[in-house]
Amino acid sequence: MSWEIELSKLIEKGGYSHIEIYAKTNIPVATISNISNKKHKYLTCEQFILFKLLFEETHQGLLNKLFGKDAFSKVKTVEKDGELTKMGLYFRDKYQYEVFPKKKLVDSTDIKSSRIDYLFTNSFENIRIDEITKLELASGEKIGTFSKLFFSHVQLNSEKEYERLLREQRKKNIEANERRKKTGK
């Protein structure tokens, strides 16, 4: 099952134009177009949440629609090696000693070690929905827990903001069409 095809179908059947989706979600029209044309390379957690809200889906329900019910069945919970001693706590706090062995996390999730380093030490805002789901499962958390924890600020635009963005985008489209007419393209 390909999430690209399934999300494209959902957008097509959803009853919203690309401009309306942009005005509700702030996902750029070009990105929405790429998703509709199955040319988008990855789906971020934030984009997933916005589509979930737009199409009034549950987290698990949309995951199942896009990836299939068994897509994450190979991800196993990483077992804890035991409690840290006072010395272990010291090294964890002072030197970031690995309590959650990265090697086990990589083996469980198939997320590259360098990607985990980037997500944990640089920036997690562009984490893909499949990555965050695998991390939830590997850490023994319920699916959707990390999305709620790290992306609780993500929401659809207010009706007022929606109307404003819709007007602006329509105006830009009219201006672009007029320029194309003048240049003959």
C-alpha cells in the first residue's frame, strides 16, 4: 500500500480544492499539488495532523488508510536493560549516556542512526509520520502519543484566517492568469 496513492485519493474525494486546503492548513498549494500528483517524497507529522483534522479522521484511522493496518507490525518495543545505578545516573545526566540504546532503536525501527541523531539533537519538526509512529511503537507508547506531545500546537486555520488566505490566493491566481494571457503562455 502506498501512502502517496491513498492520500491523493483522499484529497480527490475530500471535496476541497487545492486552494481551499491551503487556506485551511497553510500547506502550500505546490505541496498539495505534488501530493495529488503522487510526487511528494514524504509526509511530515505536521502535514499528517493537518490532513487528519481537515478530513476529520482519527490518528489510527488515517494511518490505516494511508499505510495499511499492518504497515508498522514489524516494529518491536525496545526492552529496557534495567535501572541505572547512581553512577549510571551521573553519566546519563553529565555526559548524555545512552539509556535507550540507539543500536536497538535502529534495529527495531529501520530508521538510520544519523537520522535519529538529527531528530534527537538538531530538529524534529520535519519528522515524517512513519518515523514518529515507529518511535512510538519502539518506545512502548500508544500510537499518536508523540504527535500529541510534540505537535499539540498544530491546528487548522480559523474561519477568518481561512477566508483571508482564500481571497489572497485567488487574487494571486487571477494575476498569474492575466500575466500568462499577456505573454501568450
